[in-house]
Amino acid sequence: MKPAGIERVIVRGRTKEDSQIVWRDHFSVEPPPQAAPSSMRNPSPKPEAAPQPERLQRPRPNAMGFLWASSFLLGALLTASIVGWFMPQRIARTQWEYRIVSIEDVDFNQALVGLGKDGWELAYARRAIAEEGQVEYSLYEVILKRPTSRLK
């Protein structure tokens, strides 16, 4: 029995994992042609081949998924660069060279200027009194420091 206006039926199929249609098949609703009298029939008719499901082309990539993935990747890279910008950089520790010097009162100013020109920095100074026999004289004991120059 043929419903009015319907000539063929298309069946489409998909797998559980994939939401896209992966096969389809066409069936005709037309009645088979009238059989010819037995005298005119071919003695060995070839059976009609079963219709093969038609494979569809690979579905196009999802544009929204690509847009979301690209946005996420761009945001992650931007966040990493901003965090890296504000992270403190490792600074090499300065290594110091020390020197202890005793300077007499009279030469104190001139001696410090000379030591400063050589790169020494005053770290600590104290006034001391020294004795030599019966004579006492005052002097400064100073601790100086300067960074060591190490070539790597």
C-alpha cells in the first residue's frame, strides 16, 4: 500500500558516540513492476543487490568550539605573561671585600677620600687610643668594604 504523494523513504542513521548522521539509505515506495508471463521470463534472474548505506562526507569543524578553544589559549598566554612580568627577578647577591685600616686623626679626611677613590666604602669607624711607650695618640680604626669584581 502506497501513501498518497510519497514516492521514496530516506532512512538516516547515527552512532551513539557521534551526533552527526553517518549513513543513510533510500527506499522506493513504488510497487514492483508487473511480472512478465513465465514464457518471457529469464530462467535465471539475477537477484537485486541490497542497497548499500551511503557514507556522508566528514562533518565540518565546529566554529564555536574552535573560537572557545582559541579564546581560552589566548587568555592563558596573556595571563602567564602578565604574571611573569610582575614576578620578582632573581638578583645576583653582591659579594663584598673587607679591609680594616687604622688612620691617625691628622690624616683621617685625606685618607678616606683616597680610599673612596679606590672604591672602598666606610662600613664602621671607632676612635681608639694607642700607646707607644709613654706617648699616647688617638687614631681611627675603620672597616671598609667594596664589591668584588668577578668575571664569569
